[in-house]
Amino acid sequence: MTKTLKLFHVEYLPKELEPGIFYVSKEFKVAGHLCPCGCGNKIITPLGRMEWKFSENNGEATLYPSIGNWQLPCRSHYWIRKGKIKWSYSWSDERIEKGRKVEEEKRKQYYDRLQAKNKKK
Ligand SMILES: [Zn+2]
């Protein structure tokens, strides 16, 4: 598992990415790296105001927001901050949490409606 990513400025992203390197092309507003879980999948992140925000301090890359590779079998979810990988909770947990909140909200709305009905009587 990769814990750090070295920042590497390029004009074009190479076809073969090296593990542990975060490639950035400012010309084409795109960054690429290999999934840090070790699965070897290429992760390409477009950079821009509506996409990922890349910043650099002391030669270390920070990307915002987090990267969620839910389309990959590994479902990696992590942040890149100052060249370090910060693992986040998995997407499935997040989905479960979201689903639970939706259910809760539905239940609450149901009871609120029920109460409103009862008050009218
Ligand atoms: Zn992976």
C-alpha cells in the first residue's frame, strides 16, 4: 500500500504510471497516479474549478476533494494531503450511512405528518 506520493510535473501524463508518483500536467489540467491500495489501476483526475483542486506546497501535492474509486473493485477512498495518502472510510460504509439517514428522515416525516393529522382532529 502506498503511503506517500511524490509530486512530478509533466506536460503529458505518461502511459505507464509509476507507483508512488503523483503526475500533474498543468498544461492539460489533469493529474494521474496509481491507486495507492496497490491494485495498479490508473486514477486520472481532471483539475479545475468544478473538478479536483490541486495545490502544491513545498513540492508536495494536495488534492481536494477526496478520491473515491468506487468504480474499481478495490473501492478505495482516500485524500491526498501534502503528498500523503489519508485513507477514508469505505464507500460502502458511507452508502450504508446515507441510506440509514434517508430511512430516518422518511420515518420522521411520516410521524410528523401523522402528528399533524392528529392535531387537526
Ligand atoms: Zn485500488
